[in-house]
Amino acid sequence: MENEVTPFTYSGGATGIMKSHVELSCDQLYHSNCNVMQQRRQDMVNREALCYTRLHEASLEAEALRLENNELRSLKLHLKKELDQLIRNRLSYDRALLCNLFVREKGNNENL
């Protein structure tokens, strides 16, 4: 039985090599996907932080505008009071002037 043929057994070497490449590719894909998801999450966190920063800046600006508005209202009230006083003084002056003119006219008419 020297020329006896031994049965061929296939160990699946080539398939094993192919399978390890597929597993490696799946692993790489999984890690790549994880990295993409982590990057997206970090981008969202950064955008949220930026939004909060802008919101805080806007609230500070709104408060500054409120204070300025209150100052302007106070100044407007002060100027209105001064203007009213000037108008009253002018009207009093005009009345006094008219009264003096009227008295002079009346005096001049009586002397004639």
C-alpha cells in the first residue's frame, strides 16, 4: 500500500484569511463609525456651548439696554419739566409785557 492516496482535507486556510480581513474591515468600520459619532457629539456640545455663550451675551446686552432706556426716560422727564417751566416763564413774561403795553396804551389814550 505504498501508493495509497491519502484523503485530502481542507483546513480552510484561504477562507480563514478572507474572514480575518472581513472581521478587520468590520472592526475598522465600527471604530470609524464610533469616531464619527463621537465627533458629531462633540460638534453638538460645542454648538450648544456657543449658543449658551451667545444667549448670555444677548442677556447682558439686553440688561445694558434696559438700564440705558431707564436713564433716557429719566432724562426725558427732566427735559420735559425744564421745557414746561420755560414755556410757563415765557407765557408769564408775554402776559406781563402785554399788560404793560395795555397800561401804557390806556394811559396814553387818557392823556389825549
